[in-house]
Amino acid sequence: MYLVVMPLALFGLYTWSALSFSYSSGERAGYVIKLSKKGWLCKTWEGELAIISIPGSVPEKFYFSVPEDSVAQQINQTLSKRVAIKYEQHKGLPTSCFGETEYFVTSVKVVE
């Protein structure tokens, strides 16, 4: 019994700690060019932010995941507007059921 329970408990503890503690956090500004709910079994919100440093230059893309539906709805309302997104980076997640990227958006605001 301990051979089954102990590995499951350790796996659960590791997953909880990877989700609870962020490796880094920050803010990026740009235009959300894509946000969609993806996945066969685990549906997650995945998006792309186009970061344009100099007008006319090729934009850098920042890929992110959104864990909360309410934040995803806020992002959907800001499409085609310049926004600043706050994110947390969670390294070492054991599965993509939490998001395809390690960057989790926590809030968004429109930048004028």
C-alpha cells in the first residue's frame, strides 16, 4: 500500500509546490493577437502577445497561458488594443493540463 500511496503523495506535493511558488513574475506590453481554449482532455486558455519595440519591425511573440476564465474574458475584451499583462512563471510543471506554457497571466489592463 505504501508503494502506491507514497509516490502519489510526493507527486501531489511536487505539483502543489510548482503551482504555488512562482519562479519569476513580470509584466509585458503589446497586442494580444490570439487567445483560444485548447486541449483534448485538459482545456486551457492559450494566447500570444505581439511585442512591438520599434514601429515597422518584426514583432516578438510572447506565448502565455491563462488559468482563470475570468482573466481570459478580460483579455478577450481587450483584443486589438495595446495591453499590459502581468504574469507568473512556474517552472517544472509535470503536465500540460495546467497550461502549455510556463507563463501564467494573472491580470490585464489597457495601456493608452
